[in-house]
Amino acid sequence: MIVPKDFLSKLKDFGLNSYESKLWVALLSRGISTAGELSDISNVPRSRAYDVLESLEKKGFIMVKVGKPIKYLAVPPREVVERVKSKVTEDAKQKTGVLDQLKDSDVLGELNQLHSTGIELVDPTDKSGSFRGRNKVYEHLSAMIKNSQKEIILMTTKKGLERKYDSLYAPLKKAANRGVTIKIVVPTNAAKETLTHFSKISEIRNTKNDARFCIIDNNELLLMMTEDKKVHPDYDCGVWVEAPYFVDYFAKLFNTEWSSLR
């Protein structure tokens, strides 16, 4: 049985590897079959077929029919989707519980102590990094916002403000609730509805310029290197530095412009 590679690759969303995908598709096409028959029609080596079928059974994709020879029955795909969804939810809940326990554990305390000791040995010029991909940039931005203590400065585009409402509004709101001052500069054509939401937690001023950066406590700076209208999200690029001397000067330049805006 010949199955297009692009179709098999889509089955990765079910959490299946190449052999599992081939055997499952083969069994779906037969309804019920033996390991030998499935091996022949799927081109999966017979020496691997039994192990792979056992794995599929554990994952809930197939059932084993009692008798000799052993035969396998396909579980309807709709039922498989529900089983996979349930398993993912269960695994996520379990992992979340483990991580919650780690927050108050001695292990995390020791790890933090190791980091504090190690960071003291880092040369200030090494406290920088770059991020490719908008998701990675936003992950780091979120962490910066969560660790803010005094002030958050954001300058962004119209679309950038809309994205930040979806991805960063919650941590920004928490920062505002703990007393952090938030200043946002956006183009004059920014969406009014989005501006209304952000005006509840920050002071907003408009500009005709386009720039994308974030300053935290005059200590950290994340500067976007690309124009968001001209770059795919996967190739969006940001540079982060933790350099109080440089960032403080950058913040002063921002505040000079801030005072001229309305």
C-alpha cells in the first residue's frame, strides 16, 4: 500500500512516528489484520511490527483480538482523536502539578542559588542575546514584564499593539496592579478598541514614527530588528541586552520624545 508522504507527515499531530503512522493507516484500510499482513502492506519490517503495534495499542489507536493468530482491530479515528485529546490534557495536568510542587521545593531553591552564584561571574558584556521567531520574542518579553519592578516602556506598531493585547495584556495588567508604571507609544492610527483596553493599565501617547522596543526598569532593553509588516512571524528578530549604563541612556532619549507627545 502506497501512502503519500505528506499525508503520513500530518499524522505527527496524533503523536505518531513514521512506523506507527504506516501501520495504523494500513490497519484502517483493512479494519482487522495480523501483524504479518500489516507488515507486508505497510513496508514496516516484520521484526519491528509487533513492538510498534504494541505501542499503538497502549496509545489507544488499535485493539488486540483474542485468539490465534493474534489479530488487530482499528479504533475509529474520531474516537482516537478524543483519546489523544484526553491523554494530552491528562499529561499536561500532571506536568503542571509537578511544576507547581517544584516552586516551593528545595530543588528550586538550590537551582536559584546556583544561578545567583553563576550570574555574578558573568561579564556584563555577555548579558545579551538574540531571538528569532515572534513566539520566542514574546516569551522573553513576558518574562521581562513579570520581573519588572518600577517601569515598563513600550513602543510598538499598530499591529504590534493588537498582538500584545492577545499575548501580553495579562502580565502587563498584573504589573500595573503591583504598582509598575507603564508607558506605551503607538502610531496615531492604532485601533481605538485596543487603545481603550490598554488605557486602563497604562499611559498612552501617539507618534507618527514606527519603532519596536521594550525597556524594563532602565535596566533591560529588547529591540526589534525588523519591520513587522515586511517579515514573516517565524523570521521576526529581536535583540535583548541587560546593560544599565546603555539602557538608561536609551530610556532618557525615549523620555525626551515622550514629553513632546500627546
